[in-house]
Amino acid sequence: MKNVLDIYLKENNTNRYEVAKRANISEQTLSKASKRDPETYTAKTLIAIGKGIGATAGQVLDNLLAIRDSGKLYHATNISELRQKVREQEDEFILEGDYKELIQKIKTSIDFEDKYVRNDFIFPVFEYEGSALFRVLKNNSSTKDEKVIKKLEKDIVNSYKIKILNDSETLFRLKD
């Protein structure tokens, strides 16, 4: 299930951490809610989200349900958000940004007539540490801890299919 709450909060220029601070609700409560269908959110959670963004609980629920029923996906715009989505095993999300080095490496390292391109999805084939993925993650990450970056790279390679949408958007879909 897609993370409807995070999409909604991002549309309102905020995140779970900020809402938790403003509305006096635990970030853990919001994290648990984000993994569930909005119809199952408690009134307390909806009220807190509304307080955090300046909306009523009814408006929050209506907007969450509209997102749930739409084709909207979460758009990660930095490595920190990418790491969060990978850690939470988000079903599908889009990475936005100038990741041309990564995209070019994928395009040149995989033969597009190859069997891996079924359904337009590209199964990443990388050599660890020296890969373009590792370099992009390292160059764009706020952490310089190579162990953290290697773990993220490994998690992406092992868990996600990647589809290049254009020069600035890449779709990540959890493998079956």
C-alpha cells in the first residue's frame, strides 16, 4: 500500500516530524498510521494531522482518501527521503532530481534488448562500491559514512526495480 500520509504531508510542505511537533502527537503514531489505509485512522490522529497543517479532520480524511484512490506517488527529492522510503519498503515512489550519472550508467550497463527489460522495468546490475549508484548516493548524501551508503545501495539493488521516466525522474518499484 502506498504511503498516503507522506504524500499528503509533502503536498502541504511538511512532514511527520513537523506535524508531530506542532500537534503534540508522537512521530511513532504518525509512522504507524502512514502504513495503514486512511479509513482506519483514529479521530485523534486525523485531528492531530489537521492541527499540524491547519485543516479540519474531515478535510484531512477527504484529501487522504482522494490521494489513496488516485495514481499519485511520493516524490523523494533528496537522498534522505530516498533512504527513508527504502527503509520503510515503500511499494512505489519517484526519485526526483539530477541523477543523470546514475541514469546514464544504467542505460549503458544494461542491454535494452536483454531479457531484464520486461514491462519496461530495469533490474539494476551494479558492482558494489565502485558503481555509479554508490557515487551518486555518496555525492548527494549528507552523511559521508560509507557503510550507511553501501547499505542503502545494497537495499536498493536487492529490493527495487527501477524505471527511468525521464532525465529527472526515476520510478522505484518494490520487487515482487
